Amino acid sequence: MPKFHARTFVGADKTDAAKPNAAAPAYGKRRAALFATCFVNYNKPETGTAARRVLNHLGVETKSAYPGCCGMPFLEQGDIARVAVQAEKVAKALCALIDEDYDIVTLTASCGLMLKFEWPLILPGNADVTKLSENVYDIDEYVVDIAKKEGLPPGLTPLPEGVSLHLPCHARAQNMGPKAAELLRLIPATPIDVIERCSGHGGTFGVMKGTHETAMKVGRPVMRQAAAGARGHIASDCPLAAAHILNGAREAAAKEGKELPARKAEHPIEIFAAAYGLDLDKGNP
């Protein structure tokens, strides 16, 4: 099970003194509200820290936002009414930030899919939900957009150990293209192995005793590919998928008498931050 952080990303963000880089091409041109998501806020705050460090370095003014859960766990259980309640509440709060000229940037693929596509299907007549769906970006998508329109500051350094990059189902369903791969290919001289198939985790499916074995079976082709690549990083836009793949890849490598180089499961934005040499420990829970 993932670790619980009592000092959440949102809590740490309030005391983080990082400011936008005035020398970056995008300085003064964008403001981003980072929708923390439940998992990043409570279980993997380092992803939020990396996203803020990167965006600040690119010249973007940032703030954290967490009005509540996107409702994905309820959707998985078929409880559409509870999803609708969350959608109304969260959309209203995030639309207030849009009115202040903030772009809404999500930090996990599942939550991005909910805000962009699932909520408008559940509440097609809600003006806030519609407005939000038109002003929300995945973090990888957002950085790639900055790179194309404003440009990036210099300083990206190669990661010759390379990355095994998984493109999760909920990222592919956003119909935005392989933005995580585009993001990491901005890093010079860094081998990227792209794995584009289901990890098998499926939300709670991957951690429940009754279904974990099946989840591992579905994910084994991905895990074997990650193990065979033997890259120094294993990454996915889905934090649950990333951890699932890492554990399975370690098992696959061990069966071959090898040790997997990757030390932890990462989000692509964490790897991008590392390529810029950004200090994620400062202000990190």
C-alpha cells in the first residue's frame, strides 16, 4: 500500500517560497493552479513538488488547489450520483480560479480524464463542468505546450541511464497524444522506451487480495518489457501503475538473476525536474 503523508502537498505548498523564473521565456505569460488530486496530496507529494518546481523554473506562477476528490473511486464502483456531487463542488471551486486567469493542471492521468471527459458526460448541462473541461491540462501536456509556444530555459541535462515510460489507459483515453513521451524527449541524449498497454492495476483492482493475482497476470507483458529494458527510471502518469510495474519488473529481473536499476516508481514530471537539476527536497514533505 502507498505511504500516507500527514504533511500533504497542499500543506507544504503553502510554505514553499519558490517563485517563477524571471529569465524564462514563459515568465509573466501563464498562471497554473495545480489540482493536487487525492493521491498526490496524501500519498505522493513529491510529484506535486516536481510539477511546481518545473513550472516555476519555466516562468509560470503556480498555486495548489484541492477542493476535493474527482470521484474516480466512486465511478469505479458505479456510484454515479456521488461522482456528480463531487463534480459540482470541485468544478465550482476550480472555475473560480479560471476566472482569476489560472489554467487548471492535473497531476494524475485518472483525474485529468475525469475533469476533461467523464464529468461532462455525467453533468452535460452544468456550466461549471463544461467550462472546466475546456480549461484543464495534464501536467505533461501543459509543459509540452509551453515548450512549443513560449520555449524552455536552457539547462536540461542528459539522463543516459534512460527511462522505461508506461503510457497508462487514462492518459491515452484523453486523446492528447503521448505527451509524457514528448515531454521526456525534450531531454537531450536520454533513451526512452515507450510501453503502451495496460499495466493491469485497474485502481483498487491491483491491491485487493481477490484480484491482485489477476492484476499481476494482466500486467506481466509490461513488467517483462520494463525489466528487459533495464533503464534507470520507470515512470508512468498513473502512480498506481508505476508502482505496480516496478514491483513486477523487479520480480521479472530477479527470475533472470538480474537486479533492476530503477530505484523507485516515478511520474514523468519528476524525471524532467531531475534533468533540470531542480532541488525537490527543499520544501518537500
